[in-house]
Amino acid sequence: MSDTPLNIALIGFGTVGTGVARILTEEHEQLRVRAGRELRLSRIVVRDLGKTREFNPADVPISSCIDDVLNDDSIDLAVQLVGGTDAALEYATRLLGAGKDLITANKALICAHGPELFQIAADGGRTICFEAAVAGGIPVVNAITTALTGNRIEAIEGILNGTSNFILTQMLSENQSYDQSLSLAQELGYAEADPTLDVDGTDAAQKLVILTRLAFSTDVPVGEMSRKGIDELTLSDLEAAASLGYRIKLLAMAKLNNGQLETSVQPTLVPQNRELAQTQGADNIVTITGSAVGRLGLAGAGAGQLPTASAVMADVVDFATGRAINTFKAVLRSRDQNPVEILPQDEQKHRFYLRCTVDDRPHVLADVTDILGRHGISISSLLQDESRMATASDQAARLIIMTHRVSEGQMRSADAELDALSCVQGNCLRLPVAD
């Protein structure tokens, strides 16, 4: 047991920062034993000193100036919990330059600027920990970088956004519309007032970028992966998928396909018997397929104050015991491996779910199937659902088509022609199937 305390500065004191401060304060003795030294919260930096906070640790100076940490030579470790990228990048760069080791839960920062920050840290002999940036309380970074180093990673699949998973679960289980479920997610604190990054797939894609770098030594920018959100889904889509034996989940996926890397984040039909399909509410799950271990599943709370604070504290204890430097060295070594060739989006192949709302009149089905046939798309099954579709002025039908395995490029070519049909109301919805 060391007599020298680890002095910690907390940069950002919002929901997660409050959780970290609570754990450091309330679990002080247990943490001392597990870390082998006292973990001392020495400073807190906030944006708004006048804000009322639910928890204020006693005898800890709080200021609004990052220089108070930069100029304090007694501070060993900075826990940065500032959102966004601009201010967060500036703070991280300055903290590393001042000789502070860094822990962050900011996935946008690590996604956009991870490689350059890692190099700054390596050049200065510093360490960066970011377990909480990917899947909340689920220790997936540690799993990939240390626990599974005896494996060649072949695939990663996961539900990486708890907000979207809560909305989809609520819609199907409570017979609610997308808007109703989103409103409840906002009331419960699962979704922000502006939920765009959660529901359009950006949040999950940023996390997948980080995991793909670690597992495959390959950088696939968010803008270059197949990405679709959940905001086009209807309750009828979820019900139709369930009748076919599937659950629709916002699935993040990176896998090797004949030596090439395939990545995507999009609503996907997942067979009901898979653990991914059975993950409910705001929980996250990550499944990793390794060459030796096979498929490994990690599931749990992917967001929220204490789950995310738990991951932050795991990094703090790892830093205190010296384990964090080994994990960070493994992150740095992953950059030395040859990147994997990326499979072009148009060449990715799946079975597909296709939903078109069409006029209920003769020859419509022939028009739709003719377009699919001309693009080499074979139909596995077709359902016509007229329920809930009648309006005061006309009749409409919903066509649910399941295709055989076909390329993304073929489907994209057919999409434009289908949407241009005069009998099609709005745009058709197309989702991949994870068979």
C-alpha cells in the first residue's frame, strides 16, 4: 500500500461527473484498498459556478478555470467529462502538455481526434484511458485490448445506443408510436431535448469507429460507413418483423468478409433467439467473435450516471495500480498493424426487408416485382397488409417483401425506381437482415 495519494482533477461536473465524485467520496475506503493508495479528488472545474448541483463534495475546490488544474503540479490525473469536440480537444491537449494523464468518457472526441491525442500522449510519456467512451459500464475496450489479445478479432456486433434501444423496445412492448416512445425517453432522461445524434445513428457510429480501430487497426470514418437511424420506423414495421421471427435493433457491426472489412450502423432485423434481439430497454450489448474464444457477449447498462461513472472509476483504479499504462500501450501497438481493406458499401450483401406503402389497385404488385426482377433481386416472401391503411379518401396497402441475399448496390439501384413509381406513397423502407 502506497503512502502517496493519487490526486485527481475532475473537468466537467454534469451527470457523469457527479457520479464519479459520489463514488470517490462514498466508496473512499474500498477504493483505497483496491487501488493500493488513496484516491483523492483534489479539484473540480465547471463551466458555470452559479449552477445548483445535487452533490457538492466537501473541501474540494471548485473553479471555472482550467488553468487551476494545468498549474497545479500536485494533480496527477485529469478526468475530463466535457462534451463536444472543440473545447474538449483544447482541454485534452493542454492537460497532456502540462504532464497530466487523462481519462475521458467523450466518444465524439476519441472518434474524431483519438489518433492525434494518442500520439501527443505517447510523445509526452502520458496515458489516455477511455473505457467509458464506448459502451457505458460495459468493459469492451479492456476486453479487446487485453483480455482477447490471443485472438484475431473476426466480428463485432452490438447495440451501442441505449436511447434508440429504449425507443424500439417501448414501441413494440407498449404498442406506441415512435413519437410517443421518444417523448417518454426524453421524460426519463434517456434522450436529450435534441435527440438527433442518438436516433440518426451518429452516436453508435462514433463508438463503432473507436472499436474498429482497436479490433482491426483500421480507420473507417463515420461518413464512410453505411448508416441509417430509427426515425423512419413505424410500429407496423416492428410488428411485421416480429411476425417473421425478428426484432428490429439499431445494430452496429464491423466484421471481416473474405479478408475485407464490412461496417454499418442501421436498423436491422435480428432473429428473436439471438442475445442481441433479447436486449431490452436502455441496455447495451456487444458481441465479439474471436478466432480462439468464439463468440463472447458483454451486456449491461450502456448509459446513465452510475454505469458510466463505474467505467470511469475502473480506469482510475487501473491507472492507480499501473494497469492502465499496459492497456494504453496495447492501444498504441494496434496502430502498428496493417489496416484491413474496406469492403465498398455497394458490395455488401444481405437479405433485406422492404416495406412499400402503395395504392390498392390492379397491377401495383406487378410494377414493384418487375423493378426488383430487372435488378436481379429475388423475392423470398411477400405479404400484403391492408390493416390500418384505410383513409377517408382512398385505400392503400402495405407490401412487406423479404428478399434473398443480394448486394447493397443492387438494392440502391432499385430504391430510386421504386420510390419514383406513381403507385408508391412516400418512400419505401429497406432494412438488412442479420441472418
